[in-house]
Amino acid sequence: MMGRCHMAEKGTKEDLNIKDKFYKLESLQVTLYHAGENGMTIAELARKQEVSTKTIKRWLEEVEKNNVFPVWFDDDRCGVVMSRYLPPLNLRTIQALYIFLACRILVNSANRKDSELSSLFYQLSSALPPTIKKEVDKTLTLTLSMSQDTVLQHKIEQLAQAWIDGKSVEITYRGSNDTAAKKRIIDIYFMQPSNRTTYVIAYCHTAKDIRVFKIERIESVSLQKDSYIIPDSFDADSYLSSAWGIIPKDPENVRIRIDKEVIPFITETVWHKSQKIEKDKTHAIVNFNVGITDEVINWIMQWGEHVEVLEPKSLRDTISQKAQKMAKLYGKK
């Protein structure tokens, strides 16, 4: 879904420089994409972009250096690597809107600049109706203004490509309780956004079992020659079925009582697929069948005095102990 070119909106001088640069390189990508597998000469590309061949060469050097999009060179010709692009998608307008809304969640979750997301917004903007296009353009402007962690983005792209290609990777990983990072070979089965970041669900050759890895804790990524096949028996949704967010654990029945002040806020949302609700005039009882992890504990505590854990007792005791520690902390003069 490669879109037509359009101009950047007005903004500060710095914003304009960022936007101008982005739009120029996206326009370059669109032109080369439509040229097909044979690409075009540098001179022809310069004429279409209405700049000098020297400028085109400088832009292409930047594209290659920063891996802006997959490009090839052959003497005086260049083009994009067509095998890295999907065939045109026949999306309905509402489907494109859903993609936009899903990407908005990623933007708000990560809160950092991602060149691939920015490029996607650029393409969506050229295809959506004017009322929605305006909002997509605003989101694109927002993403371009965010700070960028190029090291993190490169790791995400490496891991994603390894998953796509079915190639094992060697990672250096530092767990939350590790004093030093450790090397391990993993086969990526799934990548899951959660808790304002992205996690890798993979078979770990060291642990000889499936493990979850937080991308920020991966210090290095090295693609291996070995290929792998994801077992038919693996299903990401089944694997995460007991997880409140991303941490799977043996499920337990969690029963909480909520008072009328927060009933609408809790009961109008499906927090977990196991959720069951019983209501009366003053309270509601909510049941979950989930693994009890910090994710569950933190969710309960955010509701303060409006939520009471009825069972299991171990969870009730944990919440009680944390509440007492908080009361002691805030009771200091």
C-alpha cells in the first residue's frame, strides 16, 4: 500500500527539517517501489524527484546507512528490494482505520519514535478519507517529534526479521534479577506488545523450554544460520491464557469485591477472558481465573480502598502487607 506524496504541515523550523527529510525519503521509496524490480537510473530518479544526481546519491547513502528501507545498487541503477514488500492489499476503509487505531495504541504504549510506524502512517494518510487523513497526519507529526532509540529499534527489527525468516538468534540477555548478562540461543515463536513494551516469546535452547524475554533487556542480537519450525502445538493465545499481561503462571481463582464507586469503571471493561461478574445494589463480585503475578497485584492495588480481595487468602495477605507498608510510608511526618 504505497501512497502518493504529500507535503509536510507547518511547524517549527526543527520540526520542518525532520518532516521535510522524512517526506523526501518516503517520496523516494514510493518512486522506487513503483519502478518495480528493475529499478531506475540515478539520473532518472533525480529527474522524477526534481533534484540533482548529487542530492539523490546523498539521500540514497542515508537510506542505506540508516536502513530506512531496503534498497539495492547496481552501477548507475537503484531500486527497492521488492521481496521485502507485500503485494498491494485490497483494504476497505474501515479496515485501514482499524490499522490506524491499532498503531495509535503502539505509539501511546511505546512513547518513542519508530520509523516503520511513521512510514505506515504516511501510507495510511494517502489512502484514507480527508476527515481521518487529518488525524493520521497529526499522529505522524507526533511520532516524528518523539525521541528515537535507534539501538532498540534495530534490535526489534532484527528479532522481527528472524521470526519472519524462521532463523535462530543468539541474544545476550540480562534478566531482572541477573547480575550479569548471559548468552543464549532462542527460536522466536511470537512477539507480543504489553506493558508499554514488546516481549519475545521463544524456545530457549539453554532452558530447553519456552521463555518470555523483554526486548529492553536484550543487549545484543546475532542472527544464526540455523533454521527452525514453530511447532503446530504452539499457540500464543493458549500459552498466555492464564497471564494477566505477559507472564504465564498456573491459574488460580481470584475473587474480589468492588464497591459501587468503581463498579462502572471495572465492569464495563473485559480485563481477562475468564472474567465473571455478579452484581447487587451496593457491590459487585468479580471472578478471574489467572496466574497471580505482580501484574495482577498492581492492578488490584490501583483501585485502593474500593477493591477487596476475598480469595485466595495468599493474595489477600499479600495485598494487606503491601497496604500496611504503604500506610507506614505515608504516615511518616
